[in-house]
Amino acid sequence: MSEAPAEQVIDIKAAVAAIIDSLDQEREREIITRRFGLYERKETLEQIGELLGITRERVRQLEKAILIRIKMTAERGDLADVTTSEKVIIRSDMGRVARVQHLTDTLLGKKSDARERAHIAFIAELAPNLTMINETDNYHLSAGIAEYGDEKKIRKEVDNIVKTIKANKEPLTINQLHDKLSYEHPKHVEALASVSKHLAHLKDVWGLTKWPTVNPKNIRDKIFVILKDHGKPLHFSEIAEAIKDSDFNRKDVTTQAIHNELIKDKRFVLIGRGIYALDTWGYSKGTVADTITDVLNESEEPLHRDEIVRRVLKKRQVKETTILLNLQSKPQFKRVAKATYALAAA
């Protein structure tokens, strides 16, 4: 995120105040400031109507008329505050479209609050060269550069990205998404993807919000992501350290909590002392003797001890001496030739 000069932030705040002051009637100022949450929290049509002693529908009509009037003034170039602020927003490297939250964070160079985001949304609503994407169950409140499309076009492009990820059935990097689509630059794809409420990302990998690999919601999901990213078994203490060093939103987990979740979840297989792997990697659960039994069952013929050790180590991370000790001491195994073993029941 690039920091904007402090005067740009001050200009936008001053612009909002100047626009509100330009409204002649106190009732109009109350409606706009309360509907956009410019100074306090956003209020509904009903709440404002009750305050002003008018109907909900009348508030809606007045709001619409006020905004049309201000927009017309801005389009004529008679609202310098809107013109200047619009340029600041467009120069913010927004990637043609951006969530209002991300846009405000970029302009401020810090994490913004609801009131600061309301200021940017208000300016974007009035600016003739910007398009607003209203918040719904599917889209975040966002602003786009008007020359690249209206709200309907932007939503269609966002939906196309969601559809592409769904069809792929697993997360994609922005460059991979860009290769599957026909947009000018990967940054444009990333900007559109950020508008959807159905997508989430971890680092540069994007997927559906319900996929734990990009949107881990609990400790078990985070463990899964860490193991998958490392691509190899890890000790539970190493997993705990990796989570603390990760980009996850909440990283304050204890080593004991990690160990407890590893034991409960069938996705994780204990393959050595405190060492866990993903079940999809082909490692076996159970004791070393159980793993040796599996190896001999799979071979359907006696195996040399060196071959047994090699195959067991593919499924478990244990010492070779532990495997040999089990072969020699467990009654379910018998030596059928020099250094060659089979199942006793075979």
C-alpha cells in the first residue's frame, strides 16, 4: 500500500465539509450526512424520517433529488472540491476498480475507520468520472473508473472471475487467473476479484471464501494451510511457529492448542514423535507394526528387510532401528529366509 501525501487526505475531508456547507437547507444537510454516515453512523430512511417528522419515502425522494443536483453541479465543473478529490482518488493506483475500504486505506496510508471510508464513498458517488458499486450480499462497496464500465459491467466482470475460479475447483494465483481471462493486466484482475464477497486470498493465491486454503477460519484450517504450503511433514511445534510467522489474521495460538487440534482432525496423520502429515500424502496411521503389516499385505510376498524399511519410511517418519526391532520382536512377522520377512498368518 502506498502512502498518500497528508494534504490529499486533508483536501478530501475539507471537500466533504464544503459540499455539505453548500446545501442551503438544514434538512438536506441532515439527510445526506446521516445517510452516508459522514459524521456519525449511517442511518436508515426510517430513522431519518422519524427524526425529521417525514415519511421514509419522502426521505428517499429528497436524498435522490439532492444527489442529482450535486452531481449535475460537479459535472459542469462548478464543484472544485469534487474535481480535485476525484483526481486524488483516480491517481491512487486503484487498478481501475477498488473496494472503498482498500481505497481509503491507500489514500490514508493506514487502516481506515468507518467515517473515513464514508467520506471517500461520498466523494466517489458524486464524481462524474467514477462509478459506484453498491454493497450487496455478493459485492463489497467499491468504486471504479467510469471509462472502463458502469456498475452493471463491473459486476459482470467480477462474476466472471468467480465463475473461473469455481470451474478450476482450486485456488489460482493472479497470474494464473490472468492467463485464463482476457484483461489487459493482472492488476486489473486482482482489483476486480477484491470486489467479490465470494472470493478470498492468502498471499497471491485466490479462491472461494469457503476454501480453507485461502480463508482459514479456525486453527485446524490454519494447520492444513501450513502443512500444504510446506509440502512435507512437520513437528507440531514447527507448525505453531509457522502460524505465528504467517499472514493469518489471528496468529495467537499456543503449541498445546495446535497439538490438540492435530489429534482431533482426520486430515492429519501422526507419522513420528510429534510429527504430522496430511492424510492425502499417503502416510499410514497406527503403530510401526501396523505400517509394516500394511507394507507386507500390499506386496503379497515376502520382502527383504531393507525393502521393508524403505517402504515403511515412505509412510512413517521413524528410526530404521525401530522398524527392525518391530520385525524381529512382533509375533505377526516371521523370517522366511535370510533377512526376509512375511506375515506370520500368511
